[in-house]
Amino acid sequence: MKKRLTLVFVLLISIFQIVAQSQTTSAPKILSLEECIRYAEEHNYSLQSAGLSVTSSEISLKQAKENIAPSVSASASQGFNANNYQKSVGWNGSYGINAGMTLFNGLYNYNNIKKNKLEVEQSDLELEQSRNKVRVSIIQAFLAVMMNQDMLSYQEEVLKSSKEQLDQGEQQFRVGQILESDYKMLLAQYTSDLYNIENTKINIQNNYLALKNLLSIDPGEEIAISRPDSATLFQSLEVPALQEMLDKSKSYLPELKLRENDITSAEYDVKLQKSGYYPSLSLSAGVSTGYNSNNQSQNLGWGTQLWHGLGENVGLNLSIPIYQRSQVRHNVQQAQLRVQQAELTQKDVSYQIDQELRQYYLDVLSAQNDYRVAEAQKEAYEANYNAYSFKFKYGSITAVDLIQQQTNYLNQLNKYMQAKYSFVLQRKILDVFMGVPVRL
């Protein structure tokens, strides 16, 4: 009876351990390319840092708006005095509230608000620019995982074939149908195929590390990619017309809008500097009062003194610039030069981006052609390798001939993978340029 109870107790403990392990071991997070990009936009550390710049610009804008409002301040002083001659001591105090506001300063505050609004927009554009860089990096890392996973599948098929050929070669060597050198070559090829798989698995792990770094995910956390259907993938790879690509890219790219806004910002600087030519008018008002304890002997209590000492003041302050050693004029000239420089930079950037877009479009078409050629060559080399495998099975060729054809096939397979995913990468980066949501 005791043995049975002990056995039941051990089984229960084992069950609890299994349940606990299943609860602590969570399934890997499976992410599509779109989900990776969305996750990075929320969690990537560099993008979060760029977001702080946007917040800083918004705070500066709020301050610029609040500079129009009046300023109010309060003051208070309390003192102690002693008169040795009269042998008296006393307290005195004064209190006041003052307010002031600028009525006119050459529209400086108004133009400063508009410039700060533009700087908020600039910060948003710079954030979008950073997002695009992260998007491109994520596409590269995601496709690298896909490419090596595809390569792994092909390598595993080749390994199966190599194992069959090795087993067949071993039998042929035992009965003297092939030389020992042929058998050893088959063994060496099988070993090479085996370690090719191991190296590809390592590459996949490195690709995942790069992807997790972009997502700001803990390196120890398990993730997996959600692979698209091949038919769906290549339906989304149709290359748009050149003019369509140029129009969408030029209307979206933050780089172009940033340079256009630089011109507007420089023009606001000119207006801000020109405000120094104009007079400034400000309004001030205040209320003050005070008391002295020595006056209490005259039946003037603390409250009475504060009331009778109450005073108000209102004033207008006008400042007219007469001679400023030409400082304002020179500042305006410098600001106008910055406008011209911003205009030249905008033209140069616009020209360079137009050239780069056209060149990149041609590169995409070239990558598409390379992929089509590599695909046809891969199928031809695969068929040739299968034919040689069949011939080796029936003893028509040597192991050297077979291994040479296998090497040719694997080399062409690598070229095909590189061409395929290079085209996919360049085509998806084109979507980033056009501001189109990236999907696979």
C-alpha cells in the first residue's frame, strides 16, 4: 500500500513539473514583415529618441505661443531696524504685484510662432526619415531570414540525395565496383553538405539576432517570421511605371520636404531680424503697499498702513531704435543669405534625388531580369544534377562526374537565392521610397 502511495505521489510531482515547464516556456512570437515594422515603430530605441525631439519641438511651440500672454510677478520684502539713539526697534515690509505685456515688437512673436510650428513639422519629417531607415533595415533582416530558410530547405534535399549516393557508393566499394578514392569523395561531399546545413542554421540565428536588435527585443526572446505565400509574394512585386514611381516618391520623401521647409524657415528668420527695425511698445501695471511698525505709535495699525499705503501704476513703454551700429541691417543680410543657401541646397537635393530615383528604378529592373535568368538557370542545373544522380545510380558515371554536377548546382542555387531576394529587397525598398505600406 505504501509503495502504491509513493508511486502516485511521484507521478503527481512529475505531472506538476511538466505543467510548470509548459507554462514557463512560451511559444515564440510569430511576426509578419508588416508586424515587424509596426513593432519597431513603437519600440525601436533610436525611433523613441527621435520622438523625443518631436516632443521638444512641441514644447518650444507652446512657449512661443505663451510669450504673447502677459507676465505677472509678485514681490515681498521684510526688514528689521533698530535705532540706538531713540532706543527703538521695529519691523517694516513692502509688497507688490506687477504685470507686463508686449503690445507690439515688429510682429516678432507672431513670426516666431509660425517658425516654431514649422520646426515641429521638421521634427516629424526627421522622425519619418528615421522610420524609413529602420524599415529598410527590417526588410533586409527579414528577407535574409527567408533566404537562408529557403536555402536550408534546398540543402536538406541535397543532403538526402548525398546520403543515398554515399550508401550506394559504400555498397559498390564493398563489391569492388568503384575505387576507394571515389567512395571517399562521396563521403567528403556528404560531410560538406552536412556542415553547409549547420552553417546555414547559424546564419539564420544571426539573421534573427539582427532582426531582434532592430525591434529592440531581448536577444534571448524567441521569435519566428510569418512567411508569405510564394504566389502572393510575387503578385506584389510588379514594378510600377517610372513616372508613377517618381511622382509618388517626390510627393512623399521627407528629404525633399525638409529642404523645402528649410527655405521657409530661413524666410521667417529674415522677418524676425527685420522686427529689429520697428519700435516696441509694452504695457506695464502694478499694485504696491507697505507698513512700518514704528508708525503704530501714531495709531496706524498694520492693516491700516497696508490700506493707506496702497498704490497703483499703469504705464506704456515705447522703445524706438535710432542707431544700432547697423547690427540689425547686417543680421537681415545674413538671414537673406541663408535663404539663398537654402534655395540652392533644395535645388541640389531635388536634382540628386531625381537622379538617384531614376538610377534605382533601373537597378530594380536589372535585378528583376537577373532573377528571371537565375531562376531558369537554377531549374536547368537542378534537372542536370538529377539526371547525373540517376546515371550514377546505375553506374554510368563516376563519383567525380556526379560531385562536379552537384557543385555546379549548389553554386547556381546560391546565385538564384541571391538574385531572387535581391530583387525582392530592392522592389520593397521602392515601396518605402513611394510611401506605400510595405507588405509581403
